[in-house]
Amino acid sequence: MGGQGNFTSQVYLTSLCFVPLGLASSIAGRLFWYNSDLFGASANAVVIAALLVVVVCYLVYLTRIFRVVYGLGILRALAAAFVPLLLLFLPVILAAHVSFGPRAENY
């Protein structure tokens, strides 16, 4: 992608950012399971929102790491952060659509 940098500095910065995010997401995930029994759906919505905040922070930090380590511009750093996620989740989304999507006999 045209950047300069090395993998060791990327791994170091990644570990500095993502260990606290991993702890926060595991705590939020644990609260999700406990809240479903104790407080109902409204507490679950708060926990799911907290997990979404963690995912957004993950993507922001990953983009900044790519910019700092490799000297990429904002668009290339965003592409480096999002393309692997899209390639990972696209088959899952397509399989879910094929399995649970609208059927031809319903039309």
C-alpha cells in the first residue's frame, strides 16, 4: 500500500491499545449474560451499545496505528483497517442471507 514502517512497532502499539479494549469488551460481554437474567431487555441494550462503542474504538485505534507506523494517509489507513473485516464477514453475511433470507416460493 505504499507505506514505510515495520511490523514490530505495529504489534507493540496494537498491544498497548487493544489489551484495555479486550478487557472492556470481556467485562461488557460478561455483563450481557448476567443482565439478561436480572434486569431484562433494557439493560441488554445498554450493554450492546457498550460493545458497539468498543468496536468503534477498535477501528479508530487500528486506523491510527496504521497511520503512525506506516505513514499512510487517512483513506489508505481506513482501507487497511476495514478490508480485512469485510473479507472476514462477507461470507458470513452471504451465508446468513442465503439461509434465512426471503424464499422464492414466498413471492
